[in-house]
Amino acid sequence: MAGNNPHKVALVIGASRGIGRQVTINLAHAGYIVVLAAKSITDESKPYTFPPDPNSSQSTITTVAREITESGGTALAIPTDVRFEASINSLIQTTLSKFSKIDVIIYNSGAIYWSALDTTPTPRFRLLQQAIIPAFRKQGVGRVVVVCPPIYSRFFRGKTAYAVGKVGMSVIVKGLAMDWERQGEKGLGICGIWPAVAIQSGATGRVDPKQLRHPTIFGDAVIAMINAPVKTINGLLDTDEDFLREHGGVTDFSKYSLIPGAVPRRIVPAEFPGLTVAEQDDEGDRIDSAKERAAKL
């Protein structure tokens, strides 16, 4: 299928269970070829229960890919450890070799750490810079959806170390969006998404089921985001509920309640603070350290 591939290709990093699995299933139902990346795989030479509990460790990229292919979709599971450059590079190159392009990337991996922009030589971010951004620029089109939150003060309370990583990803969404705009990359868009209400997953096993939504809301919101115009989503940090309400035309969210008739509590604020200042476009004498360094070599 390499070469002139008319089908859209979505790469989901962290696709084995919970939210990641559901987003992958939704993408497959929407007609995407899906590439599933995670560390967990199933040894198919040994008996195993199928389909497994989607929120358990028995759910892997192997079983999710099987769910998709058995329902008529196209899926490729590639074992990947995002902590290692060779693993990420192999994932991207295998995907491009097999399908010739990547239209959508979903970052749902807790291990990846975005710590700099594409010209800063920070090893973990360079995995993205070296492997993915060049492919997007060559294509001229692409969407990145990152599982990260809107930025607000209460998010830091009681979980500062966790917030540093997650909000760091949110800052990268904002920064990379501005870079793409400055560089005239009109076909590239990046945004962040976060649940407005707790979602059923392996991490919410102790939460009252009445306070949970089904992960299908997250999958529906991701589909709506990648179908929206670049100018609508580029640099946006939003929740699944809010994006579906404003851009997806959804007014009744009761169908997403895990327990029919329950009204789960919203876990994030109803409104978020704005981050834009009046001097937003005044950069002064912009310094590009990458260019300065290259000039000295």
C-alpha cells in the first residue's frame, strides 16, 4: 500500500487500552488506516481471551488491531517504547514505508516528554523532531492531537510533579502552533484535548461509576478535532465536552454516561483563563539559537 495511498493514515501512540484504544477504534470506524504503538503486545502463540477487558492489561495493541481487522478495518500494531530513539524512528519509518504517509498523530502516551521545540537539541523531543515533523512538512498537511490539559491554576494542586509533565505538553502545543503559523505551514495543526468528566479506564477503577463517562466521548471529540479546519484547532487546548458542544453540535451528553441516567461531575472548570496578552505579536529582536549555533560551525 506504499506509494500513492488514497486512504488516510492515523498513528496512535498509547493505543493498547482505555482512552487510547477507544480513539483507535473510532478512527478505524471513520475509515482511517490505523497504526497502533505501545509497549504491550500479546503472545499469539499462547491461548488468550478475546476480546479482553478493554481497560485491563490483557488489552494490547495486538488485541486492538485484531478487533479492528475482524470488523473490516485496516490496522498495524508496532511494538514501540517511546523512551528510545531507535524505537520511535523505527515506528515512523515502518509506517511511512508501509503506507507512504501519516495524516494524523494522536499522543496518548504517558512516557513521552515534550521538553523543547524542534530546533532545540533535547534528546526526548528530538525523537519527535527527527522522525515526525519532517514527514509532516514534506506532506504539507497533518494533524497532531495531544492528550494534555488546558492551563489553569487548580490543575497544579496536589500533583505538581505530574502537572509539570502534562502542562509542559500543553505549552508545546501552544509553541509549536505558533511556530507553524510563523513558518507559513498552513496545512499543519496541533491541539490538546483533556476530559471534562472522568472517563472509564484502568486509572479510574476506584471511582464511583456514576461519576464516569464512556471513552467514546473522547474518540468522538478527537474525530471532530481532526476534521476541523486548521485555524480552528491549531494551538487549541480544550476538553472533549467543550469541543463537541462548540464545534460538533452536541447538546445532549447523557449518552456518554457510563451509568444510564447518571449526571457525572465535571472535574475541570467551566471556563479557563485566557493566555493571550496584548503584546502577543511583539517579539522584539527575535534570537534563533539554532541559527547562531549553525553559523559558528
